[in-house]
Amino acid sequence: MIDYLKGKLVTKDPTYVIIDINGIGYHVKISLNTYSKVKDEEHIMLLTHLHIKEDSHTLYGFREEQEKQLFLLLISISGVGPNTGLMVLSSLSSEELESAILNDDHQSIQRVKGIGAKTAQRIVLELKDKIKKGDGGIGLATAGGFIQSSHKLKEEALQALMTLGFTKAAAQKNIDTILKKSGPEISLEELIKASLRST
């Protein structure tokens, strides 16, 4: 099992990174929270989970142990696959997810694209006992990010949302609505998070 990867960051995208380790490029799917922490780095170390299916081997990467553990808990639930788990962790920080689970806040979890009422309830029900009160998360920093040109920002956000399963039309509509409200100073991470929550 591959527990972590440490190497040169070759490609950075809000949904994946490519890490060069001794001339081999590893494609690793990541959450938006992990992206916001690694986007400015050249050399990184990511904790990983290798998900094996009949037709594919997929690496998922996490900057912090807390996020990795929440991901593993999420995918242990019937009906929650790794892509859905990553979508949850892109929409909510580890702290927000833990808080929602501990406070029976199904609505916050249900706002994530692809999570229905029953799945949200199952997540809360099955994970509440596994997440102890007071353990406290590491607390992920809010994504500050850098200000980008409006066009580049829209293009990158659109690409990320389409990778996460949105249609181009739905993604563009969400992005335009959020940019009208927030203005051009919004960061890429904030724009994608807001789009994920507005569905």
C-alpha cells in the first residue's frame, strides 16, 4: 500500500496533482482543501490512499491526516464512493464536516452535489460515534488564495467543476452568479467552494 508520496509538484489543478518521484509522474486526486494548501509549493508530501477497482487503481491525496481519516470513514459508508467522499471534502473543511456530523446537521452535508437526504443521514448516523467530541480537528485554514484575472479565474473554476461532474452550462451559471455577488477579488478555491454549495 502507498501511504504517502514525496516529490516535485509538476501539475497543480483544483482536482488533482501530478507528483514527480524519480522520473515517474503520479496522478493523485485531491480535494479543494488540499489544493489550497499545496498550490504555491514546488516540493510536497501528500498522505495517500490507493483505491483499487477491477478496471483502475486511483490515488487520492491529502495534506493532513485528519482529512485522510475523514475520507476513509466516508468511503466506509454504503453508497459513498471515493469521488463522492472527495466532493464532500471539497465542499466542507474537515472541521465543518466533523461539526455537521456531531451536531446532526444533515442539511450542510446534503448541500454537497451528489449527496441526497438518505446518504446525508447515513453519514451522520454511522460516523457520529467514530468522531469523538473534543478531539477537535486540525482546522483547515480558509482559502485566501491569490487574485487572478477574471477570465483565467472563470476558466480554471469551470474546468474544475466539470471534472467534479457538473455540466458546462450548470457550472458557468453558478460561476457567473457567484462572481456577480462577490466581485473579481474572490480566490479560485472560494469560487469553486461557493459553486459546490450553490447546487
